[in-house]
Amino acid sequence: MFPEPIHGLTNAELAARARELLPRGHGVARRIHRGVMLEGRFDPESWGLGPKSCSEWRSRFSFALPELVTVKSDENEQGATTKMVLRLQDGLEVESVCIPMGRGRYTLCVSSQVGCKMGCTFCETGRMGLLRHLRTDEIVAQLLVARHRLGWPIRNVVFMGMGEALDNADNVFHALRVLNDEAGLAIGQERLTVCTVGHVEGIRMLEQQGLKRLNLSVSLNAARDSLRSELMPINRRTDLTELQNTLAGYRPRRNFVLGVNYCLLPGINDTQSDARAIAAFCEPLGRVLLNLIPYNPGSQPLTRAPEEPEVERFIGWLRDEGLPVRERKAKGRTVMAACGQLGNPSARRARKALPTLSA
Ligand code: SF4
């Protein structure tokens, strides 16, 4: 694909591609890469190259960020949770969310696909179906827009926006390397998190990437097969036993802590026996941290949002079972930026009117 997006490459990859493709001027590739990644600018002219070299650089490599369509914020005591909508080259849109983590630290929740084919019933993105995978540069671009256009001081990146990250494994694995690249963005693996609904093939492939300090979290949401199959169709293909066995075998490092995400749906998955079932599921998984996420109703709610006493009661049951639990306070509900609220189910219809570009 030409011109090739620079932000879809690591520093070393750009240097190698420039040597391969450019007859001259490739010696500044590493500096050009840092200019793109760290300052958001691509200007070969500033590195003392002649007009011919600059024009060759521009014909072979590009740097164009997606159009920023909207930015909406929801204030809470920790700061503003802000959702941005980006329009890609082919007209499709993706959403990313900047989440305050306290003490001036922010996490960017990025999308890996436009839509999603997993069909989780509590999720707006699931209602869109899968429109297409994002390329590596489109994933990285979300961070570059956040930092360079909006000035957000992002420290951590979590793949928990639109899409199932491990369903787009090649691009997500490459994006992780670009984000982690010490000669570029240099986001430490311990500040990167992949979240999955339990894509077991993807988890096995992730283990082979050798990213030993990377974080992984799995969205459980029900610890009984019948209920989980209703809420999350992937469970009809990969039941809880197979998921549990796969996760038990995922040991990238000795002190690894698996994140287990549980969206609390009042009247659906919030009984004491649900809490016991979660503990039984987690028992063989080594160290886990249960992230309890109060349900955020979307455009077609499954149920209501839980009241704080209901959340506290459920957390108490989980702790009684010996599980470490962290409540993930609802952030961004009013601007549809909270977990499960990203996406635009009407995008599939709108897509018919758009030109087709290869993914
Ligand atoms: S929860 Fe995640 S995997 Fe499930 S439909 Fe939504 S985006 Fe896809």
C-alpha cells in the first residue's frame, strides 16, 4: 500500500522500509519516525533533505490522521471522561475514550474494529455487526489524535473500545509493538492492556508474541454456561471450561495478574450464587483481579443500571469468596462513553453509501 502510513510502523521497520524503497535520504528515517510519533509532524524538509528526496519520501510514506468528528465530555470527581469520534479514510467512524485515573493520569480506551461480530447482548457495538478490522496505523492514530490534537496526557492504553481485539489479532499485535517501541512511543507493556471476551485462539496466539509484561483481561459477565451463552454468543462455541483451561495455561510471567471483568446486570447475574460461580471459575487461574463494572444501559437496555447498595452487596459476596475486587465506577454514561455504550448501530446501513477501501 503506497504511500505507507509511517505511524503503522516501528522505528526500525520504517528505517528498513526507507532503505528498501528510497534511492536516497533514508538516513533520516529514524528521526522522521520520532517526529511523527512524538510531535505529530511529518516534514522531511526539516532534516536537510533536497527537494527530490523530500518528494520521494512523500510519494512512498504518509502521515494523515483521521478527521476528528466530535469530542464530548462527562465530568466526575476524578476529572472528565471524554469520548472522541474519528472518521476514517473510507468514511466509517470509530470511537475512543479518554478516562481519568486520578493523580493526573489518563487511560485511552481504543477501538480495534469498526463494529464487532461477537454480538454481546449488553453492548452497542455488538449491535453493529462487524464492518471491518482496523489497520495498525488506524489503531495507533487514535493515540496520536488524543495526544497531538487534543493534548490529552495519555499514560495507559487499553483495547476495550469497539471490537474484539483478538479477532483482529495481526493488526492488534503489530499495534502493540508500535505503541511499545522504545525508539518511538515507548509505552511500557505494563501500561498496555488487551481485553477479550474469551477468544481462546487469540489468547494462545497472544502468548506466543513474547510480550511478557503485557496486561490481559477477560470479560466474564456470567459464570454459568447457560446464562453466558445468552449474554455472549461466543460461549456457545467456547464454553466456560475451555475458557478456564486456556486462561489457566496463560502464564506470561510469574507475577502475572489476570483481569476478570464482570458487568453487573441487576436481576440477571447479580445473585450470591453468581458470586460463588465466579469464585469457582477463577479458582484455578492463579492471581486474578475482579473488575466489577456496573451496567451502563445503551439504546436498547437489557436492564437498568445497578444501585450503589446492590453493587456493594455483590462486592461483599465476592470478597467473602476470597476474591480481590475493584469497582470500576461508571464514567462517561451521559455521553455514551461508558463500557458497552460505544458504537453506532445505524452505521451498517450508512456504510452502503460509502466507497470501499481495503482493510
Ligand atoms: S462487548 Fe466487546 S466483544 Fe462483545 S460485542 Fe461489544 S465490542 Fe464486541
